[in-house]
Amino acid sequence: MPYKKIDFESTTKFNKNGVDFIGYGAINNNLSVVMETVKEGHFEEFIHDKSTFTYIFLEGSGTFYLDDEKIDVQAGDILSIEPGTRIYYKGNLKQLLITTPAYDPKYERHIRNIDK
């Protein structure tokens, strides 16, 4: 089959560290997609050792902290983050997260919880 359609009803919905996630899962071995809604921020600093995280900002604005560097983002921006980068963020955002290769939780490491 030359395509893959994922119905919204089959997505995984959950909240983690202040972020509402709608997970579409792996599209294939090379790509996974998650829709994220954030009201205040993602209150966990983490590292993913394998996947590049590419965020497409659909609504709102906020600040990402990447290895302690502040990066301001707003609707219409795209931010691509290489594996091995410490990540957390604050703001009111709706964003699409694309991970390449497809996200695998065994490569994610918790660094610390972040205060609101």
C-alpha cells in the first residue's frame, strides 16, 4: 500500500509534565508524529539520544531552553533539535512534533523536573 492513514480515534491521548499529547505513533521506522497542547510549559528537562525533534508551532508563543540557551518561538516558526540536546520549554503553545527516526522511549533520559 503506497500510503498510511491514521484515524484520530486510534491516537493515544495522555498528559505528561504539563503537556497534553495526541500521539499518532510511528508513521514508519523513520518518522513519528505527536500533536501537543501546552498551557504553561513542559516541566521536565530531558534528552533524547537518537531522534531529531522538529517542532512546528501552530498557535501561541513560548520559550525553549536547549542546553540552557533560551530560544523564543511563536506560531509559524519551526524549531529542529538534534539528538543529545537537553530540552524543556515554557509557554502557551499548540505544536506538532515530528521525530526522526521514529520516537522510541528507551532513548529518552529524564534530567530533572522544572519548577513552574
